[in-house]
Amino acid sequence: MDFTHSERSLELQRRVADLIDRWVLPVNPDWYRAVAAGDYPPAFLADLKAYAKSEDLWNFFLPSLGEDEPGIGLSHVEYAPLAELMGRVPWSAEVFNCSAPDTGNMELLKLFASPAQYQRWLRPLLEGEIRSAFAMSEPDVASSDATNIRTTIRRDGGDYVVDGRKWFITGAAHPDCRFVIVLGVSDPDEDAPQHSRHSMIIVPMDAPGLSVVRNIPVLDHVAPEGHCELVFRDVRVPADHLLGSEGQGFAMAQARLGPGRIHHCMRTIGQCEVALELMCDRALERRAFGHYLHGYANVQQWIAQSRLEIDQARLLVLRAAWRIDAEGNKGARADVAGIKVVAARLQTRVLDRAIQLFGAMGLTPDTPLAEFFRWGRALRLLDGPDEVHLRTVARIELDRARENPGRSSAYFTMPERL
């Protein structure tokens, strides 16, 4: 594995960093003021997107980007440092058309969309003209096991009828959200293979019977783009809105979640870097009990531990990115599961230290620390809780042991018992 950045990658990093420094950070306070006033998305976002697109700083995340499609498709390893830069200002990902859940939906549509679906849904997403959502989790079942999902997708003549309830659907409150990809049960036979009973279907947000019940606060914060609860009551859509084939839904969901999880981890590294920078600046300028904070041993340890843990997590993320590029989602399954746990736990640890160093100010909106901590804690649940990913890693390790039983016996050092 060689994580040395190519000259093209370094140039893109410089250009993205420059755009963020020159155009995004100066309006960052305006972003939060606009959101607080209910002006979402702020008018200047469209200008920033148009500028980024004109500079060809667009759609970095999609390795399979075609020549006639807008943007620069990069490998996951090449994309990692750019996602880290965007993670430093969370809303900036939309400037480059690289924000979730659109990235995952574009991956899905790129793989499975029909020509008509491409023109109606994927092309406008690639152009940054619309937004989208992805509906998987449900309030009435343990959605960490996707085979529990109860929303139904029933064929009725030339249509499909969708019934069910979904929640924590990111992006559904965005004014430009035009459709949601829904995962549901299309085979009612409970004795059928459990991974072949689900399908995905595209449902326009204005479809009769689809209602946005509420935008659910996450740790008492209401996201402007929404983490919404949706209800589908006899929502009828044409059969040509089915994505892929019936019974492919579970496999398609796994294909979508792999890259999405690694993108989250990449952005997390950027937020942890910001937190560490803020910690260091605070420690150098703040005095308590006659001494600067940086002189206290516990503060030095917080800073050092944070640096080591961030660098360790970055290396794991890069290895997972390399494995996805080399072996695909299936080959990188253990790596992606592992970094999902490592990155989320990293963020809560680093942000907890930073907040403690800032004192009460760290709990306020005056710094990004509270927002970053909230996101890190949510990351331990979204796209699968820590426990599910740890279970995946453990199963893969145990499978390796079963392939060569007793391989560790040679390391025993005690003689046989008499």
C-alpha cells in the first residue's frame, strides 16, 4: 500500500483548500445566521456551487464518473483528503456536490438506474440541480438488522404501492429534495430467503400519500436539511420507478452503505483536526491559576493523545479506501466496519477533550465543538451501530481461524502436563 498523493491529488487538495479558505469560511457565520432565521438554504450557496462547478471541483466521490458527466471521478484513496477538507466545514460538502445522502444515491443510480431513471433522477443530481433522500431505518423494528424492515412495496398492475413508516431520513426536509429511494419488502413470503425479499423503489417527494411527519431533533438539534420521519400510505408509483430488480434491495443497500460509511469517516478526520487546532490555540492563549493551559500535564496529554489517535484513524481509513479500490466493497467489508467504529469513537473522545479545554464556551454555538461532538455521537449509530460493525469484524476473524484450526497452538510455551 502506498498512500503517497499523486501530483493531481495534491493539486486538487490545494484548490479545494483555497476555495474553502477564500469563499466558504468567510460566509460560515452567515450560514448559521441564515439557518437560525429559517432561510435555508442561504442564497449564496447557489453561487458557491456554480463557482465550484465552473472550476471543475465537483463530484469527486464517484470513481465511475463518465466523460460526459460533470466533475472529476476519483478513487477512494484520492477522494479521502478532499473529504477531510470538506468535513472541516460540514455544510461545504454541498458546495462540491459531495454531500450525503446524495453521494450514496448517485452511487446506487449509477449502478442500477434504467436510462429513463438516469435522465429523470441521476443526471439532475450529478448537475447539482436537485437533492434526494434514502429511506431505510424504521421506528417499529431494530433497523440495525435490515431484514426486520416492514415497509411494503406491493405490485398492483402497472404500479407499485408503498406502505410503511421510516425515520431519521436525512435530507428529506431540504427544499430541493425531489425524491426518496425506499427500501421495503416486496416478497411477502416470510419463508423466502431473507436477503431476497426486499426491493428499492424511487418515490417522488410530491407523490400522493407520502407525508413528512416531523424533522426529528438529534441530541436536541434540528438539522435544516432534516432527519425526518416519513409515512407512506398507499403511495402509488409507476412500475418503472423500481430500481434494479425485485429482490435485489438488500444487496443494493450493502453496495450503497460501503462507500457512504467511508465518506463519513473521512469527514470525521477533518472535524477532529479542527478540534485539535482549536485545542492548541486555546491552550496557548488561555491562563488559569497563574499559568497558561499548555503548561499543565493533563492538557499536554490531551493534545498528544488526540494527535496520535487522529493519525492512527486516518491510516485505517486510507487502508479501507485502498482496499475498496483494489478489492471492492465485499473485500473491504472488515476494514469499513472497523473504521466506522474507530472514527466515531475517535470523534467523541477528541471533541470531549476539546470541549473540556474550552470550558463552558465549548458547549455553545460560539465554536463548532458542540456540533462536532453531537455528530460524532450520532455517528456511533447511523449507518449501523458500533456493536453491529464489531460483530462483523469478529465474525470475519473467527472465519479465518476456522480455515486453519489450531494455528495458534505452536505458540504455547508450557511443557505438557505430567
